[in-house]
Amino acid sequence: MRVLALHPNRVKAARGRFRASGGKSDRFDRFVLCELARSDSHRFRMLEPDSDQTKAIRALTRAREDLVGARVALASQLRAELERFWPGPIGLFFDPDSAISLAFLARYPSPEDACGLGEKRLAAFLKAHQYNNRKTAKQLLERLRSAPAGRAGELETLARRAIAQGMVDALQTIVAQIAELERQIAQALERHPDAEIFRSFFCQRESAGLPRRSWPRSVTAGAATGIVTRSRPTADKPPSPSNPANATSFRCACNKRLRNALATLAQSSCRWNPWAADLYARARARGHSHRRALRTLGRALCRILWRCWQTRTPYDPARHTRLQQHITVTIPNPSGPRPDTAATQRMAGATVTHRAGRRDERAALDGKPEAATPA
């Protein structure tokens, strides 16, 4: 079955070809649509469904997103349960749903189980689970013993111990399934024809199913990364509190999965792309919240995504004009600023590497010397 996208204005303009009067009805509109599809189908864009590979990746990524939400909710419940009878393990490790934290709670689900826990036994436990954090077993044991003690009675402690064990078992299952889904997503991505384009953005993006020319504006509105204009005053309707001159608001009805995907792309881009980090920082300096700044950056990234989708080419930092302007370092000269090629190349090298955020060189180059000015 083929689907044609017809704008209502085109249908309205075509009514005069089949009827001289200005009347209209649903039956006549159906006739006009059928005639346009029969005689002028070559003038309209055919909506192409997503490929089977794209649908597979979309199903896997959405399933992982749902499981991550369930993991976060269950981890919060586990934290609340521990606060009621054993606050010691809270904050002992980085995340309550991490592998080492779940293994610790599975082995020591209550204060009575950890009574005989000493430094050597804890060190052996950490070594068995390949814990490579900088904190030693002595420091972790001191933090565990210095935590507030629970006030639950014997029977309540036993009941809450069973509840905590059940939550830990459920979390371990969810974490294992998330890891399995990530493995399947990686395999599906390798088989996708556009895998190189996906990897160039360090994230995966699903097709919006819209014509390419209308994608940037439609996707920013659909993902609620753009603004929504309510109404504008006219000569007959001057500005008033109910009809302000420039009224904008946040779009609540939108494709929330697409909005979250753009926010994730924007947040990951800030870690390695200095242009994205600068755009985010300037939005924060204007008083925008974290989410608002991510939406601002996501709206700018939509144009890049659209261009890569239209030309079927991966994202290339060397062809990104704004990025190149941001990383170009110039040296003041009486005849005019002169580009510092060596410093610019070092900046570009620090930009495109995976470990850019951890390099001292890139940190020094981001805070350019006082004698240098941006191009």
C-alpha cells in the first residue's frame, strides 16, 4: 500500500478543477483526493516506511529505555527501604544499582549479616568482584560503621531484609537484561546500512518519517526543542494580557521519546565537541536551566542531523563550519590576525578523540591564552 502526503492547501486549491461552486462536502473531498492520487501522484512525495533494520533498532532501544526507567524506580525504592532499617549501604558505593552494590546487598542484606564483616573479609569481597575504585576496604568499612543505626525491631528487620533481598534480585535481573539488550543493539547497529552515520554522532536516532525538506522545523516542534507561539496582536486585536505581543510557551504535547533522544545527543556532544559545550555554556549563562539549555543545543543539532540524513554522509567535524571557527586559534599581528596552524591542529585533534574530556591538553586549549583571540 502506498501513502501520499497531501497538504490541505493543495487540496483546497484543487477543488476548483472539479467544481465551479465554492461548496464542499466530505464526499466531494474524497473525490478530489482520489483524483489527485490518480492523476497527480508524481507531484507528491511518497511516504516511505522505516526499514526492517531501523524498526528492529527502534524496538530494542525503546525496550532498553523502559527497562532503565524500571531500574531507576526500583533503585529508588531500594534506597527508601534501606533508610528505614539499615542506612549503612546507602552511599557506600557510587550507585545503589551498580554491580558491586547489588552484590554487597545480596551478601549482606541486613545489619546482622554484616556484624562479622572485617577489613580482610571486605577486601577479599572487593577483589572477588573486581572493585577497582580508589577507596580502600578500610575506608569503606569506616563509612559503613559510622552510618546511623536503624531503629527497627527484630521482626521488622527480618521482614525488611526479605523485602530488600527481593528488590536486589529484581534489580540484578533488570541490569542483566539491560546489558543483554545493549549487546543486541550493538549487533543490530553493525548490520544497519546507516551504521556509520549513527556512530558519527555517538548515539542512535530513529527516522521521523517526514519529508526531508520539512524535517528540521517539524522535528524541533515535535520534540519540543523549539518555541510555541500562541498568538500575535493585530490592528483589530491590540496587545493585552490575554493576547501578548510575543507569547511563547513550552510544548507539552510532543514526541517525548524523540525529545529525550535529542537531549541525550546534546548532553553527550558537550563532552567531546567544544562548539556544543560552548553553546550549552552560553545558554546556561543566559539563565536557562539544564534541560532548557539541552533543548537549545538539540535544536542546533537538528540542522546537522537533517543535513547528514539528506546527503547520506556521516558527521565530519572538519566540515562543521561553526566548530572550525570555534577551535581556530589566531595570533595578533600588525597586518591582521594570523591563524596559529599548530595550535588549531592540536585543538582539532583534542576535539575528535574519544578521550577528549580527559586530556589536559584540551583543557588548556579550551581556556585559550590571553594573547590569542578567536577567529
